[in-house]
Amino acid sequence: MPGTADVRSDRHPLTADGSVELAVVSRSGFDESRHVGAGVVVDADGRMVDVVGDAAASVWTRSTLKPFQAIAVRRTGARFEGAQLVLSTASHAGTPAHQEVAAAMLAAWGHDEDTLGCPPDFPFDGATARRMTAPRRLAMNCSGKHAAMLASCALNGWDRSTYLAVDHPLQRVVVDTVEDLTCESVDVVGVDGCGAPVVPLTLHGLARGIATVVGPTDADGRALTTAVLAEPWAIDGPGRANTLTIERLGVLAKLGAEGVMVMGVPGSGAVAVKVLDGSQRAGTLAALTLLARSGMVDPDDARAVIAASVPSVLGGGQRVGGVRPGRGLVA
């Protein structure tokens, strides 16, 4: 499937007019909120098999870009294995175990925490955050990705102080990798929350790229997928949505900020979803519902993962409501 990039002459963002209802939030038996957005399911060859909303709309990929960035690092010769490879594509919870893996990745190439270009942060994991007195770079959810990028610089003799610059040799490899795997041109580059370059892709292109990552044709994608399925705790965290999805369904799940979600089903295809208001709450629900209705995951198993991973609606500390698929997913 990788090949010549499709140059976009009509790149446009997702809008309300291009969105459908993905999820409805109910409280005490009365609907309270609605999330709209779009999603695309592709088969193993990247052909669209299900679409809701504007499949041609472009979205900032945010952390759903990480699988492509991790593969780019491997293509430069810096090849991590096991949990270290997973951390190179992770938005991790920052537990002590995650921070230890990131520290080991740095030490293996003569780097330390101060070398990281990502900003200091408190971790997603609440228990770990409460024990910390100040934010640190290792706890930032992208520290593994940055440690992997620094390894690539050390191996290839590239300047590590400018590794986040758009014109850095590593970032040019990232762009080439994105274009190769998604068959879509990169004509816009921005700055992600961690400071690394980030690009917009169409939902179709993003799904197509993830289908390649979990497919049989790209050796580095196969290695990454195998590592994620073997060590799902490392990509997110115990009990968290991506980790639960991977553990229970055997799919590669990767969230991104501002309501972006991708999932790849080895041997079957992939889905890409964007929730227009940026909410994370509807991403897992929408992606799994689309995969289930396309026959790529068992519907009962998908519903069980949704029930376990989508936050409940609380009142007085008790569950008084929930989140259900919207009209755009059930029509």
C-alpha cells in the first residue's frame, strides 16, 4: 500500500457541517450533551469501507502521529525493542515504570533527562502525580518519543539541540515516512504540545496509514505492532482506555489530543476518528462502534470495552448516567 503521496489541493479542516452525532451524554435519564465529529474505516488495503461525516476533512494528528514517528526513528537505524519500542509511540501515564523505561532509553545513548526537548509536566497517573513536588520531563507523556528521537540523533551524528526543528534531518525522515505510509502529502507543519512537529492529515489518509502500520508490508510497523500487543501497559497505563482496548481486543489503539483516535486491527484494517469539540470522552466509543459495525471486532466485546473505559456520569459520587453512541453511529 505505501507509494506515491496524494498531493492535497483542497485541504480543509473538519467543520460542524461536516460532522455527525457520535455520542450522547445522559444524566438521570435526560440527555445533557452531544459530541459530533467524523470517522473513517478502511480495509487492510486502505480502501474506505465505512464513513461518517467528512472523510476528506483534515485534522491535526496530534499523538496519533506517534506510530509514524516511531517507525521513522527505526528507519534511521535506532531500533528499540519491547517496552522501550512501545514507549517511543506512547502517550504514557507517567507511572514510575514508564519513567524508568524512558530513563533507560536515554541512558543507552548517553543522554539524561535534561536532554529531553519536551516540557516538564505532571503525569496523567494521579497517584504518581500526588507524590511529585514538581513537574519533570520524564513524567511528560511524550518522553519516550523524545528519548527515541534523541537516540536517532546520536546514532546518525545529527545535532541533538535542534532535533525538534522542522528542517532537522530526523524530522525530514518523519515527513517522508508519513507520506510513504499514508500515501498523502505533508503540506502543512505545526507544533505539537510537546514541542515536536505535527502535521494534519485527512481522516482517510490517517486511517490508511494506521492500516499499513498493523499490516504485513512494513517490517518496522510489524515490529511496533507486535511490541504494543505484547506490552500494552506501556502505551497508556494500567486501566486506561488505550491499554484496555489493546489487552481485550488485540488491536493497536492510539489516542491523540483534541479528540483524535486511531485503532488498527491486524489483518483487517483501521479506523480514524475526530471529535470536533476536542473531547476525549467519545473517541474510544466512536472508534470501537465503527469497527464493530464494519465487522472488524466483535460487537459484544467492543461494548464491554466501552463500558469499562468510557467515564461514567456521576452525581454525588454515584453513577447517574452514561455515554451512548449517537445517531451518526447507529443510523
